[in-house]
Amino acid sequence: MRQYQTIRTISRLLFYAILLFIVGVFFFPFLWVIYTSLQSPITAGAVPPDLLATPTLDNFRQVFEQGQFFRCLLNSTVVVLLTLVANLIISLPAAYVIARNRQNWMMFLVLFLQMAPWICLLLPWYIIFKKLGLYDTYFGLVLSNLTFMIPFTVWLMLGFFEDVPVEVEEAAWLDGCSHMGTFIRIVVPLVKGGIITISTLGFMFCWNIFLFPLVLSGYETKTLPVFVYGFLADNQLDFGPLAAAALLAMAPVIVFVLLNQKYFRQGIAFGGGK
Amino acid sequence: MARVKIDKVTKKFGKVEAVKDFSLEIQDGEFIVLVGPSGCGKTTLLRMVAGLETVTSGRIFIEDAEVTHVRPKKRDIAMVFQNYALYPHMNVYSNLAFALKLRRIPKAQIKEIVKKTADLLGIGDFLNRLPNQLSGGQKQRVALGRAIVRQPKVFLFDEPLSNLDAKLRVSMRAEILDIHQRLNNTSIYVTHDQLEAMTMGTRIIIMKDGVIQQNGSPKEIYNNPANKFVAGFIGSPAMNLMPFVIKEDGGKLIATSGDMALAVPAEKETPLRSYVNQEVCLGLRPEHISNSAGNGGEQGKSSFMAFVRLVEPLGSEQLIHLEARNQRFIARIDPRSTISYGDSLDFYADMNFAAFFDSATEARIV
């Protein structure tokens, strides 16, 4: 009995050690960014790192003094919020209709759109957006985000909508509710978990997207990831301000995910199960 | 309350005809039961009346107004679903009030109606609970309440008790009937349980393969089944159905199987005359086979020797599984009789209650 308990304790310790290692591997870069953002220019890129160096907020001051941070923060916020709202308005009814009228070709189309390599769209879009006057506009950036978000949202939400019993909708119709009313009052509240999941994932994706805003945005609509990239100068690499800018750019996403983590976990597990 | 008329309604799913040329008139305040085996089209028919399924051909009327292509919300019909179909994100109060809110009824009036209905159904204490916090019986009562609050023209029930345990089913059956008697609402009740059909309906419609087999009162259907299917479907245990050959013996008709001979009563002879020397299906209910001749040996009782294969004591009666000349049937006898497995005894069939069915068409001869 004692031997069994010893083996059990050792197994458990080993398990947690491995878990800590894995978490450490994923968490380390983030910790490094925090460390670097609080270092002076001398200690920021030092090898080996000076862990006892006095932290400084100069890097953050430099980021704010650069002038564009708040403008870019606003741009990112506007683009992300518009994308999330537009995505839900377009994708939820689409996913609902596909779920209720399940046809193999619809599913194939949704999957196909996700499999397409997005980078192929970059240059054609640049040309098209320029000609249509969508370059350096919120609308253009939202449109580019929606191209990725809509198929993903439809695919993820299918399982949620399929789990809403049809009888519940039929009961609502018999109670006097229209189809649209039933969708809004009955169906959507029942897929709340999925909506929060997709909003969280969408927020993370749209907030962090870099390549398309780099090409499709200009001075007016520059987003935070593009702003952070600006700290990678041609002949100089300022690790401190770069890390500070990156940390400031990451912060809203981290807060958002932490606030919605319960739904996020449920939604991922649910969507994965489907 | 309203009359419902279903006029030659057919429903096809691709090539499959789920309901074939179905016609029925339901009077105001009637409680009619549609009963039949799974896949017979009863639920499809109910859903067509509700507007949840389209009609391939035919017409449906509610109170003389045609509703064949009218949307469900405009038909003023309430339905109680098999799996309750309560709104999971709303509490009991909101479930009951939902339809009233859609009609923009004032809040105070909604509160009054909901409270009255909740008290009627005994769910007044659960108004703040969500559906997943309720038992099966409570959920069914909420589903019933949701139908009642609307005061619709017609109530539809789609096997509402099939998810409940046997004891709860009995009490809910009584509750539904009690509410029907109080509200006198026109109701169409669908079930696959023949016992439910017999105890609940003022009129029963038995369906098979989308077609009406018989339409009548429970007593009529039980005592005079129109065909072999109805005879075998209604009654528990079902009617014994056995192949016999009609023979003539000195001017009288007898039903024979091997050396077993049962005398055909005089009043049943005429229709059977054209079946002499032909096989027919003889139907006898278990309660019309006994192990005693009765007082003074009643006319119409034919005796035969049978072997007891199984005895099922049920407390209030005994079911005896018998075998005679390769014919197997069940008798319902007095619980005090001491019969056991392996006995070979004389049994008596009361031929006054015998039903004869054509072997080919399965229609009742007499």
C-alpha cells in the first residue's frame, strides 16, 4: 500500500513537472517580452541577460511619445469591433441556414474557403482596393478580415446550431413568432457559448493580423501590429521599445481572453467534438 | 374552440407516401386520438394540421376557414411536443408568458393568466426555475401550460407522455383529460400506445401506412374491429388471431383446425357461407376463452382441449398461454384458478364474440 502511494506521488510530481515545462516553453517568450520591455537600451539585448538590472519605464514612455500609439490603438479597436459585428450579422444566419438545410456541397464550400491560402489574395486585393478607393480605409480592412472570419465562423457555429432542437423553433412558430423572431429570440440565445467563443477567437485573430493591414492600410488606418513593426528600423533594433510596444499591443487581447475563458474553453471543446 | 376538417390530404416525402388520401372531420370539443404503429403517418398528419409540414394534396380547414397553406403562427393552434420543446434559456414563467408577450398583452394581464394556468397545473412553485431544473412530469405540465395560456382553437398532442415512466403516464393522462373536460377544447392526440388511445379518446382513428383503418369509439373498435390489423393492434393482450377453415357439418357451420372444431353461432353463419372450405382468420379476445363452461353451459361456447405453455399471474387475472393443434393463443382467466404449466385441459371459446376476417384482404367478414 505504501509502495503504491509512493509510486502515485512520484507519478503525480512527474506529471506536474512535465506540465510546468510545457507551460514554461509556451509562456517563456511572453515573460521575455515583459522583461525586455522593462530594460534599458544597454541591458535589453545583453547576453547573458542581467536579471538583477533595475527595471525602467523609459521604453513605454518612448512608445507613447512616438505619437501614433493611440491612433493605432483606436484603428485596431474600430476594425476589430466592426469585423466582429459584421461577422456575426453575416455568419450566424448563414450557419443557421446551412445547419438546418444540411447539404454536402455547402459543407464542402465552407471547408474549401478555409483551405485556400490567404496570401494569394494579398496582391490582387491591393490592386482592387486601390482602384475602388478602399485602400487605407476601415471598410477595406474589415472586408479583408471578413474573408477569413466568415468561413471559420460558419464552420464553428454549425455544430452549435445543429444542437438546437428543431422542436423548440417549431414551438416558437406555433406560439406566434416569425422565423426571424424565432432566430433572434430563441435560437441565438441558445448558441451564446458559440458566439462568445467565435468572438474571442475573432478578436484574437483580427487584433493580431499583420500582413494584410501592412499592405492594405496607410497612415490613416495603421493598426497596432503594423505600428509595432515600425520599431524594427532599417539599421537599428531597439529591443526595449519594441518589447514595450508589443506588450501594449498584446494587453487588450489577454484581458479579453481572460474575461471569456470559460466560454472559450467550452466552445473549443464543443467545436472540436463536432 | 373549433371544428377541424381534413379533406383528402396526402403527404409524400419523395416517392414515399406517408399519408394517403386522409379525410376526417372533428367536431367542436371532441378529443380524438390518432393511434397506430411507428411510421403510420399519424405524427405527419398532426404536423400538417399544425402547419409544420406542407401538404402534397388535399385541404385542411379550421372552423370552415381553409388553413392548408397558412403559416403555423396564424392558425391559432397549440401543440404539446413529445420532448416538451420548452425554451431552455427561459424560466417557467417566461415559457408560459412567451406567446402572450408576442401578442403584446399587457404585463399585468400576462401575470394573471400565467398564475391562473400555473395554479391549474400545480406548477405555481416552479415559475422561477429553468427547464433543466424540472422533472419530466413537471416539464410536461409546463408544456401543457404553454398550450393552455394561449386559449387556442385546437390543441395538438404529439405523444406527450411517451418519455414519462408508467406511473407518471397514468397520472398525466388523467390530468390531460381533466383539463380537457374543464376547458372543453378540441383536441387531436397522437400516440402509439393503444392503452392510452382507449382510455383517452372519445373517438379513435387507427392508422396504418398512412391510411385510416377504423374510426370509431373505443368500445366500437374493441368489440368490432374492422380488420385484422385493428383486431391485433387494440387490446392487451391482443386478440388471438388464428387460421381456421370453415366447414359445413349437417347444415351448420364450424371453424376447424385439425380435429379442433368450434361451432359458428347462427347469426354469424350467413356471411360465412361463401367461405365454406376456405381458410379464414378467426379472432377471439383472451377474455372470451375460459376454463369453465359457465352456468348451465351457455350457447355459443365451444370446447377444445389445450396444453398450457405458460401461466402469467397478474394479480387481478391470469394470462394462460395455450397450444392446441399447432394453434397458439392466450386466455384471460380468473386469478383463483389453479392452472399450471403442462396441464392439458378443456377450454371454452365464446363464439358469440368471435370475429372472422378474410385471409386475403384481412377485412372483417362478420
